[in-house]
Amino acid sequence: MPIQFVTGNEGKVREATTYLEGIEPVEQVDYDYTEVQSNALKDIAAYGALEAYEELGADEPVLVDDAGLFVDALGGFPGPYSAYVEDTVGVERLWRLARGEDDRRARFRTVLAYCDENGTETFEGSVAGTLVAPRGEGGFGYDPIFEYNGQTMAEMSTEEKNAISHRGRALATFAEWYADER
């Protein structure tokens, strides 16, 4: 039975397919679930997965993810509000806010929520780095200001980025759990 990955992002589906190859097929489903307001990615993803599972007919399992950039010196801001901050304030302005801080450590975090007839399980992945002045032409979102091992995510190839991806780390944990549970 295929897992329905509820996302409008084909790249996420390709990444999930890589981790679940030989375990279970992944289908992309574009469903606009309610994104509850919470400071916890886990709550947001779990609510979205349960809603999507119920609304899509409760026949096939669903996978939902929620991710954010958490800046230590800013108390974890923008965190679960990262997409909203990117859309309204922008990446450059977030960098201007953080550049005056002595500590510019940050981490990308993803929580995957899987829902089927047995309930909802969550899986987390993260990658630690440092905020820097924007560099690079690739990636998307906060990639130009997030540096990992001397390169921003925007300077990395897709393969390099996926090798250290917060989503990839969550998917690896999920795939291992799922293979054991089947």
C-alpha cells in the first residue's frame, strides 16, 4: 500500500522515495491541511497528518512534514514560523537581525508525522550550522545564509545537500522504523 506524502513539493517526494525504495512506494498528494499554530513542529506535523489521513479517506497511510530554521541567539526564532517569516520579512532581513549576534549557531529541523489506522508516529531530523552573510545560487529558502562545514546550503549541489539534510535524517529514521513495523 503506497504512502501518501502530503506536499506540493516534488523534491520532498523524490527524497522520500529514495529512502523508502524497496520498502514502500510513495505517492505525492497535494492536500492543504490545516496548519495549527504551535511552537512545536511535532504538534503541527501530527495534526496535519491526522487531518490528511481522515480527509483523504483513511484508506492509505499519510506522511506530512513540518520544518523550520531555529536560531539559538534569537530564542529559536523563526522556528515553526519560518515559512511565514521568509514570505513576510525575507531571508536578508532575518540575516540582518542575526548578524549582530556573537552566537549565530542555528539548526534546520524537520518533523515527519506518519498516520495510519494505528495512529500517528513522529520522526525528527536536524542539522546544525551557523548563519552567515548570503552566499550561493542554489537551494531555496534560508539556504544562502545557513553554513555547514564551510559551505552554505545554497553553495552545495543537490546531492551534497541531501547527504546532510535534516529531512533526510528524519526520513532515514522513519524508513528504518517502517521497515521494522511492516
